[in-house]
Amino acid sequence: MAKIKAEIIGIGSYIPTKVVPNSYFLDWDFYDANGNKFETPNEVIIEKFKAITGIEERRWLEDDQVASDMAVVASRRAMKDAGIDADELDYVIAATNFGDVEKDNYFSDFMPAVASRIKHRLKMSNPKTIAFDVIFGCPGWLQALIMANQFMKAGDAKYALIVGVEALSRVVDPHDRDAMIFADGAGAVVVKLNAEENGSGIYSYKTLSHAHPQAELLVNDRSFNPAHNRDGKYIRMQGHKIYEYALTEVPVAMKAALDDSEFEIDDIKKIFIHQANEKMDEQIVRRFYRLFGKQMPEHIMPMNIQKLGNSSVATIPTLMDMVRNGELEHHQLHKGDIIMLASVGAGMNINAVVMKY
């Protein structure tokens, strides 16, 4: 019996044009968790930040844009790449954690859902095209992809649009050093049901949720500056604990996903990992290979965090689009390549997927 799976047939992305270099933060006032202003010069703070994360600059959306604006562009590009009509879609699933947030508002707008806004603005008139959002932390886009795969296995879908979009610049604390990590962007793929025995698509996955006891490693909270906007809540994370959690749990999930597939570790051509932190991502992949008694191959892991920062759910699809378009040196993506996708984020949640592109 043929193995039904979701195959990626189109990719699109939207990367904002506003470039925000690290020097942008030289005039910011950074505070610690106790509400005390750091005495360390910002030049030193930024230098250490770059050494740890690898981030040199990031992209932020324009003041008059919101997340769904980026999502619509990425979706349109993915559907054009796939060559399908919008009303052929059975599902529009948008992964986002903050929805539409207007400039200086700090209010997450989820009504209607981002997916519903995408469907409306792309004039998808078919009422049988179901649109909904997924909130699953940074692994949300992968979770949406897995859900589409399951819908197809159940005979409930032939085509689906999977979008990851976030405007994190709207929800960062201007007095928190971690604000420098976050960025904006949108990525989308169109997936199609594939029933070929050895065809392209998802072959295996592993999903983990460590809500107890790690649920509060990433939360929304007040500004570190006691005098700043007491009505607003911002991204707050325990960076060191997240780093330790990710290095411990993500390689294990990746191994479990590969073990459940039909492939060996040497079959993997590329690993697309959530762009969270350059050093953390490299160590995750190195530990994954060590579980098989292997060294991490050269050029196995494309990265764009240095120039684009961390855009949460958007990092993997935007990275895939860049590689597919030949925009990253030493990296290509060819039809039939065995690839792994992996992400970790708020929840705390982890996803790892093995697929044939």
C-alpha cells in the first residue's frame, strides 16, 4: 500500500526590507531582571551578544505593516510557485504566536485569525477551504506542517497552505538585551497529497512538549525598566536555561524522528533548523551526529540568522526558500533530497521532521 504523505510543491517568503544593524541598539537603555540599569557600556553588551548569537543585523517590518501583510505576500508567492489556484486549497494554516500587532500597540489581534485574513485577502471564495491559526511557540510552523500531513493521511485534504509569520519587533522590551535577537518575516509552503511509494513528502516526525516543568522558560511579562509602559507585556526568556534544554532534548528528538524513517543519517543532505542562536544551533546538530557516532558534515546546516535574526515560526520556511533559490553559498536544495527540519521554542515544544524534498 502506498504511503500517503504531504509533499512540498511550492515555497514563498517575505523578508522585510528594513535592515536593523546591531549599532541601532547603541543608544538603548538596558536593564537587568531586578530593574537595575546595566553599567556595562552598550558597545560591550552588543559585542558579547554578537559573539554568542552570531547576529549582525535583523529585518523589521515597516511601521504601517502588520504580520498578516507579510503572510499574504509569502502565501501568494508560494501558491505561484506551486502553480495552483487558491480555491483548490483544503486548508490554510497559519503559525503565529502574536497575530497582528500594530506599531506601539502591544495588543495581539487574533480576530479574525491570521489564516482567515490570508484567505480573505487572497480572495479564496471556497467555503470548504478551512483557515485557522496554530500557536505552538517557534515550532508552530512545523506543527502546522505535521497537522497538514495528518489531514492528508486521513483523506481530509489534497492541498494545504502552511504559513509561518511573526512580527517580533512589536513585542520586544526596549530595555531587555534579548530584544536584539528578534526579527520579523513570513514563510509559506504549499503541500500536496502524495501517495507514491517512494515519493517526496514527510516520512517521519517527532513532537515533544515539556510544559511541565519548562512552560515558563518563555513568557510574556512587564518591561525590565520599572518606569516603562506598565500596561504592556513583552517577550521574556530565560536564555541560559533554554540553551541547556535545547541542547539536551532537541538532538534526542531528531534521532527519534530519523530512527522512525526509512533513511540513515548519511542520507541527510540538509538540516533546516530554527534560527534561534548560531552557537546553540551548531551544538544541537553536532550532538545529533554524535548520537550516531558521527562528526557533523561540512555545509550540512544552512543559516541566515547572521543577517535576518530570529523570526520565530518564519525562520525555517524563509531559510528553505533562500537555499532553494541559491541565495546561500555552499547550499543547494534539489528534488529528492532527504532533509531534516527541527525547531524548539515556547511551551516548551520541539518538532523534528524527516522528509524527501
